[in-house]
Amino acid sequence: MHDWASDFRLRLDLGEDASGGGSARVRAAADALAEARVPGVADVVPAYRVLLVTIDPEAGDPEAVADRVRAIVRGAAGRRAAVGPVIEIPVCYQSPYSPDLDDVADRAGLTPSEVVAAHASREYRVAFLGFAPGFPYLEGLDPRLATPRLDRPRVRVPEGSVAIGGAQAGIYPFALPGGWRVVGRTPLRLFRTEVDPPALLAPGDRVRFVPIDAARFERMHAGRG
Amino acid sequence: MGRILVERALGPALIQDAGRPGYARLGVPASGAADPVSLDVGNRRVGNPAAAPAIEIALAGGTFAFDSPASAVLAGSEFEAWIEEPSGERRPLGLWRTARVPAGGRIHVGGVRGGARVYLCVAGRLEVPTVLGSTSTYPACGLGGWHGRPLRAGDEVPFAAGGDTGSSLSDDAAAALRSLLRPDVLRVTEGAQRGAFRPESVRGFHEATFRVSRQSDRTGIRLEGPAIDIESAGSMLTEGTPPGAVQVPPGGAPIVLGVDGPTTGGYPMIAAVIAADLPALAHLVPGDPVRFRTTTLDDARRALAELRKLVAGLGVPS
């Protein structure tokens, strides 16, 4: 058994975080790697417990690069992951922006208002970005709101949709096919190539959803250049 | 500055360069040419840097008119192709054979004769804006390339013409590339969740001959064939998914992730195609048979080193 996901991708499974902080250990390892600037590391993808490190085939012996990476990650074991700022995300939970809100409520045994309150009252942590440019995997969803994905994914989930997939929460930065349950929509752009960094959210950032009404949503959406 | 007028582009035809690696942690796949080997060799035929943008033409071909003279080459799989002079006269345009297109001339790329993709490399530079450091197109999210989308009839792509000399590949070199880009089996190493599959399922995976589905594209090659069983009932936590990873979703039909594949995913991975065989994914045509053979990490890395040596050896003679 080795730790290679493919011939040039090292896969480090950092296990469950004992404190229940989930992905924090992976982010701390990713931070340590970024600081160390290891020659031959082409890319790093943190996730819930796995860190995927792409090694440049032109950088000589991949095992030598991997040894350096493993040592740095081991050394980061006690390191605290950086905690980012709190980003407020305005969300309209009203129709027509929340097609699955009633479903989520029914399954949770709550009213739609209670679902909105439960969704918007928490502080979430951006565990990592993945699936699409700027798509945040958020930790901290109220467990009562966990809802399985749609049996048949939508061909097109509108851009900005705020959604629940199992126990995961996220926001669609682009109109994409998807099976997560849509409970609201944000007028904010989650990914803009004309700014640096292009993603609104970064791993380690904290997120709060702020309910807005449809009129406010439409004004904010129209106003964004 | 010249212009390439797109008269027909059903391919899809996408502007691609060598890609934008390094943004996977933002959820941005590397994209770029699905077959970077052909892009490299083709570009160097016409005196371009190996990573310069080209037009990646798939399956249904396209027709491109030039308003000023240019040198160009088709690099990759063989398509029916010809150059049309302003007079209407036509001459065949063979694969890997650099040719001059006069002002008012056209390059026609017609039907597939072998694999699924070919690169139209034009000497000089296609003037396409860069996004996150690359002119590559990631069409699912409208990033980069020509306005984030495939080319279509009426588009006019500006280009700064390069030199008028170029070279063609020898028949031996063309044959060597063909066997590299259209291998009989795809070599794989063990996938990250290999242990989640029953041994019989893994055996079945390696013994099966799958067929490439019509639903395949740069995001992934979807395979039809025997369903692969997943042993563990629990779902997997989302993690980074590299191009070449062979995922098995519910239903058991494997997907081989491509250059536009999502950077993370939650489906178990049974295998991973080796780097040396990734360019071959670009040339799979719906209906093609696909078989997988396990190889060791050492052999996989050796195969890539050999591939790179072969490609470097196809440099332009001085």
C-alpha cells in the first residue's frame, strides 16, 4: 500500500481531526507546504481529510520530492490552520430562488422559516474549494438540515444557488449541472477572473448567510457589473 | 495582424494551449490541450513555442478561412483535410505536414479517419486574451479561450503570422506518435479507493472491454460495459481527483476524468491512468474499446520519461 493517487500525484490521508475540526489539519498541512515552497510541487488540493499533491514530472525523482513533502506535512502535525475573516453572504431564501426549501423542511420536520433560521444562524468554515472554480465546501451545517442529493440532478443549477448536499453546504459559483438541494440564492459573484484572488472565498474563511428579500436580491444582482 | 474566419466549427473547436496548472486549490482544472503531446509537436513544426495556443478540433471538424498568408499544420489524429485555394482548387492536407495557406485560402477539416482530435497550429500567435495565465478554454464555466466557449461560424480570430518556413514529420515519427496516441490498452496504477472494491470487481474491471460512450468529452470519458460493484456501502468523503482517475459512481459505469474534470469528487477511484497514457484519452472516439492494464509506479514513470524523450527528439532540424 502506497500513498500515490497516480504516478505523479501524492495522496496524504491525514485522518480525522481529533478535535472534530474536520479539515483544519489538512489546511494546516497545505499552509506549511505553501510556505516551504518545495521545488517540484506543482499544485496542492486540500479536502476534508486528504491532501492531494501534484508533483511536476520534470522535477527529477518524484519519490525525492514526495519525501520532502511527507516530512513537511509530518512536521505540521501540531500546527493551527489559519482562520480567515468572516464573509457575509446575502441570500434570498424566497421563491423562486429556493426550489428545494420546502423539501428540506419536510424532511427535517421543520417549517421553511425554521430551516432559514437554522441555515442562516450558523457560522460556517470553508473547508476547501473544489468541484468548480470558487465552489466552497462549507462545514458547520445544522445537522437537522442534512438532506440527500436529488435522485435526478438538475441539468442546470442557477449561478449563486446556495445548496445542501448530504451534510455538506455549498454555493454554486456558475450555472452547472448539480444534485444538491437549493435553498436560496446569493447575488454575489463567487469567482471573478478579473480580480486577484479570483475566488471570493478561501479555505479557512468563515461564512455567515444573511437573509435578504427578493427585491433586495434583484437590486444587488442588477447592480453588479 | 491577420484573421482566421471560422466558417464552420461543429467539432467542438476550442482554443487550447498547454493549460493553466496550479489553480486546482481554487477548483480550477488545468484544462489545456487534451493531447499536449500533439500540441507540442505541432507547434514546433511551425516554429511556435511548444505551449502556444492552437485550435483543438474534435470529431465533427471545421472550416477556417485565412485573410492573410499563414503556415499551418494539423497535429494529432488523422482527419480528412484539405487546403482550398482562392481559385477553388483543392489539395490534400496531410497530418503533420506543414503547409502554406494563401490569403483567401481555407483549411477544411472534415471527417475523422482515426482518433478524435487534431490541433490546427498556425505559425505565429493566435491573439486570444489570457485568463489566469492561459489562453485555454474551460467551457463548462466560460473561462478563457475565445469568450469562454467553443468557436462558432462567424468568429474571427486575430493572429500575428510567424515565419513561412516549417517542417513535417517523417513517416517513422508519425507512426511512432500514432501508436503512442492510440494504444491497445490504457495503463493504470491502483486507484485511491482500490481497497473499497471486492477483488472480483477489480478483476472484472481489468478483464472487461469497455466501450467509449457518446456522453464523453473533455470532462471525462464515460465507459459502457459491465457494471463495477462497490464493496463498501458507505459514501466516500470528497477529495482531490486528478485527471486520469477512474471513478466509479453508483450504477457502476466508470468515468475516466479528463483535463476539464472537476478537481474534487466523491466517487471511489478504482484506478488512475498513467501520465504517459493521458494524451491517448484525447483520441478516444465513441464506440472505441477500452481495456485497462495495471503497471507499477516505476514503470509508469519510465514510460513518461520515454515519451518525453521521443517528443524532444522530434525537434525541428536546424
